[in-house]
Amino acid sequence: MEFIRDYAMYAAIFGFFGTVWFGWAQERPPKSWHLPLAVGSIVSGMLTFGGLYLAATNWSGASALNSRDDYITFGMVVAVEFALAGIGAGILAARKKPVYIPAWIAFVVGVHFLPLAWIFQDTALYVLTVLAVLAPIVSVPLAKKTGIALSAIVGAGMGIVLVGFALRGLILALI
């Protein structure tokens, strides 16, 4: 079943969080990244607003979140994600390793897409899971090798992944 409203919300939510990750990437990126990060932020914002418009105009359409139980399950997944991200960030800060906080949060965000693939009945979210989990895993050794801030690499990687899936959502909502 096609869930136009859900696809529009993908564009809105993934676009919004794309701007967040591109923003996080602004911590000491190479100068050559400044323009691409700005463009990524602008595109993310445009996808956010496009998704919000399409979601609002298709709100009465079908959604994978058809029942109260579906919303509760979705809410529980998001609550666990926020709790794990916060607890891990707190532990990293207490252990004086705050540089790894963006990678930890990106990893948790990536893992949380796994149950969302099932909830939203969208197998493409499994691909999103893999890409969003790989971004921080690859970023840690890359940051060490290049000397580029880990937050810049993780933020850019997550921003790109989320923009891609926001664009997918917008296209699916339109067709």
C-alpha cells in the first residue's frame, strides 16, 4: 500500500534532521566543505518545507500509523532512541570523550530505523539503517586518519544520507 502522507513526512522529518546534521558538520570542517555544507542545509530545509506542505495536503490519506497501537509502538521506538542517545552521550562526556558523541548519536539514530522499516512497511528503510549505521562507523577511523573533526565527517555523512531519503520521500509523495 502507498502511504503518501508517510512519504511526505519522510521528506519533512529526514529533511529537518538533515539540516541538523549538516549544522553539526560545521564544527571545524575543511574550508572546501563550507559551500557544500551550506547547500546541503538549504536543500534539507527545502525538502522539509516541501514535505510539510505535502503532508498537510494529504493528511487524510492512508498511513502505516493507522491505529493507536501503531502510534504507541512508533513513540516507544523514538523514546528508546532518545534515551540511548542521551545515556551514551552522558557516559562519553563523563569519560572525557565528548568527541565521540556525534558518532554515538548517529549510530543510535541509524539503528532506530530498523524497527521503523517494519512499522512503516517500507523495506527501503533497511537500506537507510545500513547507511546511517555505517556513517559513524566509517567516520571514526576516517577522522583519525585525516585529522578532520569527527563531528564534521559524521554530520556530513548523516546529512547526505538523510537528504537522499528525504528526496526519495518527496518524490514518492508526488508520484
